[in-house]
Amino acid sequence: MHERYEAVVVGGGIVGSSTAYHLAQDGVETLLVDRRDEGRATDAGAGILSAATSSRGEPWFGFAAEAVAYYDDLVAALEIDQDGPHGYAERDLLRVAIDETEADRSDETLAEVREREAAAGPPREGSLAELTTEEARTAFPPLADVRRAFRYDDAARVDGRRFEGALRRASEARGLEMKDANAERLVVDGGSIEAVVVDGDRIETERVVVAGGAWSASFGDQLGVSIPIEPQRGQIVHLDVDADTTDWPIVSPFRGHYLVSWDDGRVAVGATRETGTGFAPHSTVAGLQEVLDEATRVAPGLAEASVREVRVGLRPVSADGLPVLGAVPDVEGAFVATGHGPSGLQLGPYSGKLVAGAVCGDDPDVLEPFGIDRF
């Protein structure tokens, strides 16, 4: 490890790893410092990529649509830059209504998705289609008798751990250096970044990106700003089913939980959204009951599945629910990239690209609504 770098990225989850990847792609001599805290959101997230079927409005939706579209370019680059798995795959998404109350909301949801697709350009033929109960269960055999269901075939899912690994391998090939260590302190002098203290060692740099996820707020005082980020605990249960799940779709019920199938006979079901629990990345009886009750309400055929593992992540949620991205006012060379909440895997790679651009002197207008000076 050198004593000086052009840039230091603090935090190695999906956002920090993407930022470091894009800096390395631009030829910036970069050090990625990652403490690998237990409960990182990247390690636990389900990775659903489908902005159009979200109920969130602007400015989140416009940013999310661009972020999901960016995956195509990034995945293509990673398939060239490294030879390991990246964990990304296109998948259909089933939006399902189990009871009459949910069914009553279906027409509104369908209209919103079509409106969003039309705003982005003419919808592809067949991208959105209503299914019968039999068709829905053929697609996802454990499913209940649904009142309404529609299939959206422009979604995808990503394994956060694998995607982070692919970004790091590609970055190393471009000269990125990484250190599993604690970034203890940022050294600011005369309104400019001068160094980062890493496990007691002073690392000289003029540019720092704070991408510490739920732990990012601890750097606020050093930068003279408030970084209003709190941890939101999410509990996710991974089930083993005795079936070939390769072509099973993502299932998105109306109550906000989900079922995400993977190619190895695994279905991830979740997730809780618990605030006020602090930095406590452990499962609870109440949380697991919530997750499993909803999973079996939507898909009673999962009742005989076995539990493979439970993952718990601490999502970084900002005071207004939007990401916190870009330069820190009044501190030359300081940048933040955090606050993605439950959509870190959806937004993170694109956020990293844009923040890396800002570090290199770009000033993308798309970051304006997400600046830290809004607080």
C-alpha cells in the first residue's frame, strides 16, 4: 500500500465498489478501504431491478430508471474486464393481488406502469400482460390463487455479493488497491481534504468519497456537515425448494414484500423494514414471523421448503428517503455516496459512476436533487 493516492473511497459495498471501479476505469490511482462490517446492506439485499413497477415518484423514479438501464452497459463491460460471475440476470416480474383489497388497486398499478413505460418511449410488444391464475401459478408453482396478476418482462435481479466481487476484480486489473481496514478519521486542513487515517496510518490524498452505508453519518462532524443516515434493519430468509427454479420469476405482492428466485433451487423471501433498532444486524422472532407469514400467504406452496439461511442487512436510510450523492460544500475534495435505503442494489452502480465522475471534475445535473446541502 502506498502512502499517497489520488483518491480514497471509504466503504466497499456496492456503492463504494462501483465508485472505485469507475475511478480506476478513468485512470485515477485509488485506494478502497473497507471495514467489512457485519450487516452490510449489499450482502443481504434481494437485488430486484424494476423501476417501472415501483410506486415511488420523482426524483427517485427518474434516477432509478436510468440506474436500471445502466446495468446493461456495466454488465457488458464486466464480462470483458473480468472472468468471474457477476450475479446479474434478466427475470420476469409478477405483480400479484391475493385478496380483493389488493385486486382493487391493480388497475391503478397497471395504468401507472404503462404510463411510465410510455414516458420512456414506446413500450415493447408484450412487455406487460395480465395473467390468469393458472398462468401465474405455471410461472411460479407455489403461488396462491391470485385475484389479479400481471407479468412485466423487463425486470432483472442481481446478487449483491457477486456483483461487488466482479467490480473489485475488474478494478484490480485497472490498478485499484484495496485494504480491509478501518478509516478512522478524515484529515481536513484549510477547507480541503489532506489525508485519511487508516488503522493508525496516515494516507495522503486530496479526494475522499464517503460510501460507508449505514455507518456514513460518523464522518459528518469531520466534514462540518450533517449526514442524516440511520440504519434500517432488513431480515431476509433464503429457502430451499425441491424444484428447478431457473426460470421462476420475481414475485412482488402489494404489501411490499417479495419472493426472488435463484437458479440453485433457492427462493429469497423478505423483507422487514425496521427503524429505531440501531446497529443490530441480527434476526428476531418477530421479524422472521413477519417474513414467513407473508411468504406463505402469497405462496403457500413454500410451506414445505427448508430454510437455507437468514440474512440481515442494515440499509442506509436518509432523512428524506433519497440518496445522498456528490460534493460536500466547503470541503474541497470531499464527496458522499450513501443513503440508498432499500434500493442500494438498484441504484448503487449508477450512483458510483456519477460520483466518480464528480470526483474527476464532472458536474452532472442528475445529482442536484441528491446533494447533501439539501438538509
